Amino acid sequence: MGIFLPYVLQYSLNNPDEADKTEDLLGKVAKQLGWVNWDEDNKKSADIVIKKVKELQKEVGFSFNLKELGTTKEDYDKHIDVLVNLCV
């Protein structure tokens, strides 16, 4: 599921029902870890967290898409309902 983390975070930032909570939470994470100054805007801070997640994925050799993991279109189509339910 980690492959989806940056996308789920970005979705939450773009979702009007979740954006404020997500910005606040990720803003605090960025500030606590010293990635941004404490007076930085939460939206910008949240974007930094997503960027850092992607950098970490790259650094540890994490796959960035399902194809890199060897997932075929048939596998995807067969299990998409399970993936959707896990994300809801």
C-alpha cells in the first residue's frame, strides 16, 4: 500500500472535506521534522512532506507504479475492487 501514499496524501489535500485537517497534520509533521520553518504556510509544508515521501521511496528503491512491481492489467482489473475498498 505504500506505493499509493503520496497519491493518497495529495488526494486528501485536494479534497475540500479533508484539506484543512490534512494540511494541519502534514504541516505539523514538516515543522516537527525541521523540513520547514514554524511560520511556514501549512499547504506548502504539506507539499514538502509529500515530496519527502517520494524522495524516501526513491532512495530505498521503492517502486513508483504497479507495473514496476510486476502487476499486469489483468491482476489490476481482477483486484481493483479490493484496492478501492482498502482506500475508502
